[in-house]
Amino acid sequence: MPSAATLQAFIAAVESGAHAQAIEDYYTEGATMRENQGEPRRGRDVLVAHEKAVLARTAKVVSECVQPVFVNGDHVVIRWIFTFTGLDGSTRRMEELAWQRWEGERIAQEEFFYDPAQFAPRP
């Protein structure tokens, strides 16, 4: 179970834009991430590389945690709102729920739930 201080430090890191660093600092070596019931990505190094690749396709990402954060033992649910600015200047807003299973002070498993229609081209 994460301490309140660790959880708030993790959220602060993501909100500051340190997405890849947050994975390095707060995930277990064998952590997994999964998008909308898809095949999980496995291993912290893989997760960091994927995050860096996503960030390389954007000019800017603004991340906001919508409080409250729900904690039940080792399980945490965070509601996030991300605003992506593309390299072409276009913006997309994405809202998701992140379900996490922590092992002590690190995330071992994370699954994201979001509506893929958020990525559809807009008129």
C-alpha cells in the first residue's frame, strides 16, 4: 500500500510533466501497463521507452489529476485529464481512469480505461 506522501509525490511528478521519470521512480522493475483491455506492456524499461516515444510525438502534454484519488489497500484509482498539443499545434483532450495495483511504494500493475472516440478527428 502506498503512503499518502508517495502517492501525492507520484501525482505531482506526472502533473509536472515528468511522465517517463515518474515511471522510473514509482514503478516496479517488472511492472505492467495495459490500455483498455489490450495486451499489456511488460517491464519498467519497456514502459519508459513507450512513454518517451509518445512524448516525442507531442509538443506538450498538460496533465491534471482530478481529486479525489481512491485508495483501497494496494489498489488506487486516479482520474486524469491530459491535454496533448501535437507537433502541428493541434490539441486533444483525453480523460481516463487509471487503475493501479501497488506493491509497497511502487506500482506493479496499471490499467487505463478511456473512450477511444476521444482520438477521433474533429471537424
